[in-house]
Amino acid sequence: MNKKALSERDICTKFITPALERAGWDIQTQVREEVSFTAGRILVRGRLHTRGKRRRADYLLSHQKNQPIAVIEAKDNNHSLGDGMQQALAYSDALDVPFVFSSNGDGFLFHDRTGLGAQTEATLSLDEFPPPEVLWERYCQYKGIEGPARPVVEQPYYDDGSGRTPRYYQRVAINRAVEAVARGQDRILLVMATGTGKTFTAFQIIWRLWKAKQKKRILFLADRNILVDQTKSNDFKPFGQAMTKVTNRTVDTSYEIYLSLYQAVTGSEEEKNIYKQFSPDFFDLIVIDECHRGSAAEDSAWRRILDYFSSATHIGLTATPKETKEVSNIDYFGEPIYTYSLKQGIEDGFLAPYKVIRVDIDRDLQGWRPSKGQVDKLGQEIEDRIYNQKDFDRQLVLEQRTELVARKITEFLESTDPFQKTIVFCEDIDHAERMRQALVNLNPKRVAENRKYVMRITGDEAEGKAELDNFINPEARYPVIATTSKLMTTGVDAQTCKLIVLDQRIQSMTEFKQIIGRGTRINEDYHKHWFTILDFKKATELFADPDFDGDPVRVHQPGPDDPVIPGDELGDDEGIPGAAEEPGPYDIEEGATWETDDTGPSGPPPEPPEPRRKYVVDDVEVNVVAQRVQYLDAHGDLITESLRDYTRRKVQENFASLNDFLRRWHAADRKQAIIDELAEQGIFWEELISELGQKLGDEPDPFDVVCHIAFDRPPLTRRERAEEVRKRDIFTRYEGQARQVLESLVDKYADAGITPIEDPKVLTLAPFSDLGAPMELVRAFGGKAGYTQAVHELEDALYQSGA
């Protein structure tokens, strides 16, 4: 057998898998091959999207299901033994496995990350691969899992038989949490981005600890009623009769799993603190969902509960841990044992990327001052001072501003999909109601079809709150647009929300991340792969904050007469500054507090605050100003140079000269392969073609985009290239159907570019389908080879000019 001639898959089948079997690994239960553990980043180009490459391990070895301990990267025998090691180590970082192997079929290079072996890396023969019990024993020693802790860690996951398994990062979080509890750690923090399945993760942690009898009575705390209800009926359903929800301030100590809204067990009056009806040692484990919202503050209601049950193990779950002078999750729970960020979720393809459209309004930027003695619509004399963005919709209402925002929202929806679920975040309940009215008046036909097209969903209004379940239900068409203030900032699993509108001045990074999280869920069934943020209050300048861990696909800022949907045109000299270079005129105020729509704990009502005077002005004109477009490169970093300069630099990194590019282009069997290769490196073809097309009066070929932008060659449009081919009449040796096909291919190129020309399926489409069946048309060229040769000749002719 010539091992050098074998493929990588052959090496796996003939050498690596047999070596594992000889070492005692169960191929059916302990060994998984070609394991894709990410979904592949969603790449967005204009209104199109595709998936990037998945990360795939050749072998993942587990002690038992969902407890991986080793990864193997295989290469064919033309590689050395260790050529796959660095790739395997990168996989081990993500998968949290300490034993790493690389193989080319001759043996194994073994990298031991535990530090417990004789040396870090060692070469093993095919017969020296370690047995599963040896690696598991070393794993437990490495993790400090000894004695009674071992059965807890070995407790299996819940399996409903459907084949559903945790994603890799959920598995890491679950395993680390269970191991920490088994070792006796009593304060644990998990940080997982919104939309990554914190509740499912919490369920598996609780299930394993409960089934292992490590924790017998467990309290799950959340801060929104909808969160508790969703948890009880969905992820926690397998607990069945052992589970109860604390309601009506009553206590039944016969259950084992308790779910509670924290308001249901606390109150300002001592007798209403019903958690004290439990003994302080009643619960063994307390899991606090969205723990940033309460437990971080020493004087919060949550902390009183946690302090009362201080002997229990406390696990905090959050997407956004709070760290301020007054509030600290880390001070209470300690450093997170695992963090899975928004940026990583987008990179892995489990969370939706997003575009940003920034709309700057002149009055927001310039401010407005009333004339002396001016009164508002309600007859109130307006205090004489300069009002700016921080005042609008709080202390001063400019009715035309509200109408402008509503008009831009409507324009966006009508330009894309009028029925995409939309959340409009407003300053307060009054602002949310005015925005609802403005949107109703701008969408009379939609509202006539169903009055629930636009709904205000805030904490003070029963009918709107009742529609929240319908809003987040992918199968319910209405409501489409929800105007809100604070009610929907967290805990609302709106899987199909495609548009988030920010008309709220946001100063808190925690709140900003929570709001962005309303759109990050992906729903393949309902074609939700990315979403848009429409920002009227410069809130997205928080992207520049070092605490923010994910950047937008692009940012568009329309000018006064520009459509809210970007046309992708860029001027020659227009810079594309990074968000960090845009400080903006509005500083974040220290010590700012946030108001809420939510109903808080029951008890005597607080003293009413001094009523805040709000002026309403209906005759101040407002307009949109400024335009800016921003993009992310292939690595997810914000591009801080003009798109032209960025494109020139990226092309010249791949091609040293124009001649170098031309040689590659003409030699390529498929031009599309070069186009795709450059797209993967961050070339924005749609935007560049649109920009250059604006100047030429018609769309250019990607070939001309590269030659013009990177090498200063005069560009041609596709139609000009097609016309040059027609003038030269190069198809004289072809007759009948063959000539008709080639002439139609030239027309197709002029209309749609090179991509369909290189796809044989084009022959199944009009006008080719009118000329004959695909096989008949191919036979007109003497067969497939003749047709392929003719297409290559056509491409050579198309790119002869300017080459």
C-alpha cells in the first residue's frame, strides 16, 4: 500500500480509527468523527447572506456523551506527524479539552495540557494511544475531582431521545459549573450572550446536580414573569411533578424544584418576605437568571434572598455582568468560570450579525432654544434654555421629530418587508404612545387590515402586555411593530425580530447589550439570519466602548434626502471613520439612573416624585443630516479607512501587480473562484459595483472594479464588454443552436455578470430553455468538453479589452 497516495479520510479509516479501537475506545459511544462544532458565521453582502466555514474536528473523544476530553487532527501522509497540532490546539481551546493529538497515519504527536505528564509533547506509535480510563483518570486529577465528587461529574446529561445535544459552548459551561459545584465552590458566575441558551444551560446543570443527589432542593430566580413561565413550560418541563412555581405568596415545601419571580418572594413589608417561611438551609442551590439586574447590588431585594439562603450554592447567569463602583457581580460571585461573548456567538454562526443605519437629526445635533416668552402647545411658557438630545421626548416634545422618526421607520419597512417584527425603544411610556400614534397614522392600510399592526407594549397597559406573547411567537403575524420603553429590554425571546429602532438615549453598556440582544437570535425557518438597528439617538456610538464585544456588519448614515435603506454609493474621497473616531457631542453622565415600565414588588406605593414638566411643541421643523457608511472586514474589525483604500490594500496583498492579477484571472477555470476568494477576505463587491456603477451609468464587472480601484485602469461596464464581443463577431465557426447559445450567454453576461455564465444550470433558464433541452444544447457543441471550451473562449473575448 502506498500510504502517500491515500487521502486524509483514508488515513483516518485505515490507521487512526483502528488504533483507537485497539486502545479500548468504544467507536459507537466514545468516538465522534468529523465533528462540526460551530454553525459557520453568517456573512452578509447587501441583502444577501451565506454561511462561512464551520470549524470541524476530525475526532472528538469523550469519556461519556457530552464530556469530551481529547481531540485529534488528522492529515494525509504527505504531512509530518505534527502538522495538525496547532490546529488541534486551537480546537482544544474552544472545546475545553486538555488532551490533543495530531496524526498522519504513522503514529501520534500527543500534547498534554494538564501538566501532569512526563513532558508536554510526546511522539506515540499507533499502538501506544492512551486508553479512555487512563485519560479520564488524568482529567479528573487535573480538574481536582476526587472521591465523592467523581459520581457527580459522571452524572449523565438529560436526554429526551430526540437527538438534541448542547452546543459546544453550552457543554463547556455545563461541565465547568458541575465540576465547580462538585469541588465545593459555592459562588459561580456564567457569562453567556443573549440568545445563546442560558436557560437550557441552567436546566442541564440543575438536572445533573439533582439526579446525582448533590443538590436536592433548588430555587430558580428570574426577574420577569414571562421568563419564569417560559422556563417552566419549555426547558424545565422534564422536572415534571417535582417542580412548582411560587405564586400568590404561598409556600408549599413538598417540592424539590422551585421557580420564582423574585418579586413574588420579597416585599417592603416584613410579612411579605415569604422566602423567610423557608428555613435558611432549605435550598441547596439557587440559580439567578439575569443576575446583573439585582443580585450585584448589596442592598437589592435579590441580595436579601441570597443572604438569607447563604449556605446554598449560588450560580449567577448573565449576558452582561455589572461592574461599577456601587454594583459588582464579580465581587459577589467571583470571576466568571466561563464567558461566551456576543462577538464569539456571531463568529461561530449561532447569533445573527447586524447592520446599523444611523439617522442624525439636525435638532439633536444643534439643539433648540425657544424665543422669549414662547409657550408650547399646552399653553405652558417654555423655560428659556438650549434643549438638546438628552431633553427630547423627556422634557421637550418636538412633534415633528416624532413624525420624522416614524416616517423613517415606515420607509425602511416598506423598502424591505412591512411585516418584519420591529421593536421601537422610546424614552418613556408617553413617548412610546406618541410613537404608536405616529406609526398608526403613517400605516393606515396596514392598520385597517389588522388594528394590532402597531401596538404599545409597556408595563402600565394590560392590552399591550397581553400581546407580548403574540409578538414573540414566530407563527403570529401581529403585532408587527411594538413601541416600548423598558419592558422589552431583557428576557424577551423575539426570535424573528429583524428591526430594532433606538429612539432612546442609552448610557448604560449593560442596557445597550441587552437591547441589541433582542435581535441576535437566528430562526432559519422564518428566514431570520441577520437584523438591522435603526439608530436615531447615537446610541450605537457605544460600539466604540472597549466593553462592547461585537461590531456591526456595516453602518449607514443617510443624508437629508437619502433613503433610509442605503444605496451603497460612496464618493471618491469619502472617508469611512471608525466608531472610535466619532466621539459625538453627547457625553455620558455620571451617576445616571434608569426608569422602568415594569411592575415592581408589591407593597405600599412610594412617595410620588415631583411631576416633571414636559413641553410639547408642534411647529419646530426637523430634518435628517449627515451620511456615513461603515463596514467590518473579514476578521470582524471595523474598517477605519475609505472603502476604496481598504479594497486597494486588500487586492494588493493578494496580487503584487496588475500583471500578476491578469495572469491569475485569465488562467482561472472559474473567474467566480477569484471573486469568492476576495469576498472571503472582506471585499464588498456589491457596494463597490454600486459605487462605480453610479459613475459609469451601468454596472461594471468585478474584473473592472479590481483593475480600476487597485491599479488605476479605466473601467468598462458589463454592457460595454458585451458590445465589444458582438462587434468582433467571434462566433463565426459556430452555427445554429450553438451560436444562439453563445449570443444569449453574452446577453446574460451584460445583464447579470460572469457568475451565471460559469454555471451549467443557466441552460435550464430562459431564454436558453426556449432554444432546446440542456443536453440538446450541449450536444450542439459536440458534448460537454466542447461547451466548456466555448465558454472559456467567450470569457477570453470578454476580458480582452482593458487587459
